[in-house]
Amino acid sequence: MSAELGGRTGLQGKLSQWLRGRRPKEAAADSGGREALLLAAAGAGLPLSPAAHPAPGYRCSCDRVGCPTPARHPVSFAWQTQSTTDRAQIERWARHQPQANFITATGMVHDVLDVPLEAGREALERLLGAEIEVGPVAESDDGRLLFFTLTRGTPEDEDEWWPCELDCHPETMDEHPGLRWHCRGSYVLVPPAQLPGDGQTVHWVRGLEHPLPDPLSLLETLTDACARHADEEPDHVPAAWPLRH
């Protein structure tokens, strides 16, 4: 067998080339456009809600001065109750708000394990090479890889459940650059989404035809890759994870 885990030949080399070769336009074209991708996400059970979009000058379409997360947040404060998989509603939003991005609310049907791009690519190669089932994966051109998984919901032992507030407090991103577990009360942008900057997008690298896996089946590999990634950062200061509130 020519491919060995951790190597760059055979299967691993092909996976590496494929991951680095996928570009936003190609990924978007695969499913036939923005509305089709959004409806596919809803059809897979991901609840959606409209989000802000980029404005000229690397700004956000919202009216907040100095928005800390331009084009990355919901439009409505009621996004958790507004999020839906209803096809007709999503079609109305998509057609009446043609520039809008969309978020998907986590902790209802699915969670998202959100990791630095290079660590995520390394982990994805290892997981696929080990024939571990990996669900949909999205890449954000601001340097993150998003692994979509089943939600853990609310375990009987609340000490095992870690709420993610980093979307509500985006200034903590620099303090906690490693793995973020988006669960109840959080959200992520769902592809296709536009980010500030020339051609910056959020796009699928593994599509919604892949079933959502148990997050715990991916967690060890992702945390190991994030730890190695952090060790390679010369100015990185380790941060506690998970965050507890």
C-alpha cells in the first residue's frame, strides 16, 4: 500500500492537492448557485437565517459603526427563533435579499467544530486516511475550516456542555485562536457566503451529501492538529479550552 498516514504520497498526497486546489468559484458552481446551495443546506436540516454582507471599503452592511465582525453576523437579534429549514421562507429571503449572507444556528440539529485552516487541513487528511467518517466541511477564506457534526444537544451532565459565546464577543478570537465548538446559542456562516476583501468567501470543500458524524469521533484528531499548529506559532500564548461560563 503506497499511502501511509502522515505521509505525502499516494492517498495523502492526493487529498492534500485536492484540498488546496478547491477554489470558491469551483465549489459554488458544483451545486448550481447560491439559492440551490441554501436550499440544500435547509434540506439537510440546517436551520438558516439572513446575515449581513460586505459593503464597500471592507465594511459591513449593518449600521453599526466599526462592526467587529463585518458580514459575519445575523441581521436580526431574534436569529435563534427566526432560523428555519422552511423552503418557501428561505426562497423569499434569498430572492428579496440577493446580497445577504446566511448563518446556520448551531445546537439544534448540528454543531460545528471550527479550527485554524492549516490545522484543519492536516486533521482532515488524517481522518480520511484513517477512514473515519467526516461530514460536511466548509472553508472560510479568513483562515478557518468548519467541520459540521451532529449536535450533542444538552447532555444530562451539564458540566459536559460548553456554550460558545465567541460570536457574541468576537474580540476574544485573538485570545482563543484554536478550536471553537459552536453549539447551543451560537452560529456560523453557511456557504455560499461573501467576506470583506477581494473574492473572499465561505465555501464547501465537502458537501452536504455526507451525513453528519458524532463530534466526539473527530475531536481528538482536531485538538491534536490544533495543538501542533499552536506550537508552530512563535507568538502564540496557550489559552484554556473549552471556555466555561
